[in-house]
Amino acid sequence: MKSMEKSNLLIISDRYPHAYDPKSSSFVKGQVDALKKYFRNVYVLSLIPYVPKFLCNQNFMHPRWNRDAYAQDYQYDNVKVYFAKYNNLPLHFFYSRKGAAAFNSANKIIEENKLQFDLMHAHFTYPSGFVAAKLKEVYNKPFILTVHEDHNWLLEEISSKDNKFKYAWLNANKVIRVNKADLEEFAKLDINESKLIALPNGFSPSLFRPKDMTLARKELGLPINGKILVNIANLEEYKGQKYLIEAINLVLAKRNDAILYIVGEGSLFKELQLLIENSLCKEDIVLAGGNRPAEEIPLWMNACDVFILPSLSEGNPTVMFEALGCGKPFIGTNVGGIPEIIINDKLGILVEPKDANGLAEAILKASNTKWDAEYIQDYAGRFTWEKIAEKIVEVYNEVLSEY
């Protein structure tokens, strides 16, 4: 693979891990960590809303905004991370203008730090892709845009009358979609098919690898015996936890040795909590919280018998690759890029979204199946960030040779 050791790469992302939120868009950092060896310098511009500290912990503030208020620039290896904080509040007035505000903050950092770059790679269409398109106009540098949005979110952007999404896609030199299925959605637009590429997400095998299940359970303080089922996801409607709770009640009616742990935070926390409290099996369904140490996540993967993600919509969920990397079977839904990865019944079981009965049957079947963890882990090896980075660098070389 050709090295670009004399080149500088500019990463533009809506979020990036920092000391107060080490899990924030960790999949972007995983990719950056695999790409950094190809470049002299990698600069990361994380576009986050500016939050005055006196507004922290207000009810209308998302928990991650509270944590972002304390985000500070930092450096590791040849990667320099800058937090471009722009004015934004959860109001339509600010949302419609956040692209311009984010661009101004990003460009100010570039100017003040005299950042020199040869290529840009933006993650998510808005505002990052929009900002990259604006920077391309100013600095005449090419950019690649990875579209991570879940399927329904992407459809909303495509059908929107607001041109800011299409502006980013049309001006990108290459558009990477995290699954093949959605490429046909872009074909409906005036986007040259030659610049559309499907590349999945990946995982870091140094973090997500098999560990003794008993030891993992002990470290987390979980029961040593019984079937442990784990869901790790944002607590949002599209992640489908309501159907999972319904399904677990059906499962527990047939076997009493299972317990479900839901790890995550989000707007549905109180609603899910109430749903569990009104459940007949409330002792066996645990909301484990979301603001947990990053190093705990691999432990949860290894502590479980089966990993479950009952999403209603997805792009290509990173947790799927992480679970497979730990040798765990995956129960999920036929949405987004999931069927492109879970290609046989040795890897897991897929059901239709919103189908609690089907999900319950899948959980029961998975709980009674002897899974080949070594096979699952070996299969996951094709999706390490190192392998994905090699393909991304091929895209970089193509763009730079043509620009």
C-alpha cells in the first residue's frame, strides 16, 4: 500500500472522543488510528456546539452536550485534535444555520493554526460534509465524504427540499456509503455513480477480542451463571429497545435463566425504565446506564452469551463488528448493511424490525445453540480497521491522482 508520508490529512467529524466523553464517535477514531501511519500529520476538526458551562445539566441539554462543554484540544502520535465549537441550540433557527456556523469555526481554527492539508475526509453529511464542501471552495483541496447516517435518516436527507445535503454529496470527490444497499438511493440523484463507493465500518481487534466469559462477568459484577443477553446502543426510538423488552418477556415465560442488560443513554431512558417497571419480568431486565468507562464495553461484549441489536433503521452498526470480534453471535434485524455482514446462520440470526415475537424466537434459538466463537472471530477479521483503512487509502490515492 502506497504511503502518503509527506501528505497531511484533515478529518472533519461531528464528534470525536475526548477526556470527558471517550466513547464519542469512537468509530471515527478507530479509523483515524488505522490511517495515521500513512500520513505525516492528521488533523481532526470535531464540530461540536458551544455550550456555556452555566447551561450544563439543564433539562433541555443533551448529556453529550454537557460533556462537550469541557472538551479540550489534544494531540497523540501524529494526530492533532481540535474542537471547533459553534453556536447552536436545540431550536430550528439554529439548526438551519449550524452549517455556516460550523464552517466559520472550522475555518478559524485552520487559519489560526496555519494548518496545511492535502486531502479532507468528512464523516456524516451535515454539518461535516457541508463544511468540507465549503472548505474545498476556499482551499481547493479534494474531500471524501463517508455517509454514516442510518437508512431512514438518509432517506429524509435525500427527500429534503433543503439543498445543503445534496451540496455536500455533489461536491465530494468520492462518497463512501457504509453499506451497498443504499447506493441505489444516491443513484436517484444527479450524482455520478463512479464516485459512489460502499465500504463497511470496522472495529479495533486490540480492544474487541475474546476474553474469558467468567472473568468478564466478575469484573462487571454480573451473575456468573445463566444466559446473559446484552444490547449496547443509544436509547432512541430507531434502536428498537421497546421491542426487545417485549421480546424478553416472551423469552422469560419459556426459560427463567436469562437476564437482559441494556447499556446506553438517550431520550427514551425514562420511557424504557417505566416499561421495565411495569413488566412481569422486571428483575431480569436491567438498564445499565450509558455514561460508562470506554474500557467496559469490551467486557460487556465478552460477558454475554448473545449480543442483540433490534434496530428499526441502521447504516452499518459498529457494535455488530465489535461483538463479532469478541466471537459473539449477533441477533439483529434485516435493515441497512446488517444483512451484508451477517451472511449465514453461523454468525447470528436476523429478524424483521418491530417483530417482538420473531425476536423472542431468535433469542430462544440462539440461547440453545452452541456457537463456534473461533469461526465468528475469524470472520470478523476481515473487518478490522486496518483492513478497512487499506481500502480507504486506495480511495485517497485515486482522488489525489485525479485532482
